[in-house]
Amino acid sequence: CLLICKDTSRRIGCPRPNCRRIINLSPVMLIPEEQPAQPAIPAQLEGTRVVCGHCGNTFLWMELRFNTLAKCPHCKKISSVGCALPRRRCCAYITVGMIFIFIGVGLTVGTQDFARTFHATYVSWAVAYLFGLVCLVRACYWGAVKVSYPEHSFA
């Protein structure tokens, strides 16, 4: 489909329904008549088309690896591309959180008599429980993060 616009236009909204993409046009440079006119090569963007997990719109995601988060340009919300990253991080945070909880329980049981004379031992208990709790809260975040999926077009 040929897009027709004025020669003074710099930004054009895509006329396709549900696209909302803004096309930025570079300024037209005048070519002297001595030089032969060369066809303009459009800049092809490399990336993956992704369907947002929040709003369902498609956007172009420029990362080459699937271990980062993507921000949808339509709804401005963050989601994970693919389900591997949140699953790995959720499992890792649960593991580390449970280790710190067990360390806290071990410190509590092992140093109960020592803590009665030296009250600073309670701080080590609190730090272990706090780290464990923070890791478990992060695991809940990664378990609940929305997932966006790459669009597979067979055209």
C-alpha cells in the first residue's frame, strides 16, 4: 500500500486500523543534477513483533534476547516477553527466600540461650527473616508478572 502525504510532513500516523504507529520521515535532500538519482533504501528495523500481555496490541520489540522486560508503547505497562524469564526468577527467589527463612529458624533455635545475654543476636534473626521475606515477595512479583508473546506470522 502506497502512503501518500505532503512533502512538508515530518511525522505521519499509520492509516491502518489498530496500528497507531508513527512514521518519522527524514528531511528531503536536494540532489544536484550532475549526480544520478539513487533510490532511497528504507531503514528496516530489526526486532520481534510482540503481542502485549496487558492490552493485546502488537508492538515491535528491539531486544535480541528474551531475558529482559518489555514496555508496551500503547499502554505503557511492563511485561515479560516469553514465560521463561519470570519462571526462572520466581524459582530463584523462592529458593533464596526459603534458604534465608531456614537460616533464620536455625539461628533462632541455635542461639536462643546466647540471645538472652547478648541482645544484639536478635538483629541477626531479624535480618535473616527480613531477607527471606523480601525474596518471597519478589518471587510473588515474578510469579504474577504479565507475559507478552512473540507474534508468529506465517506470511
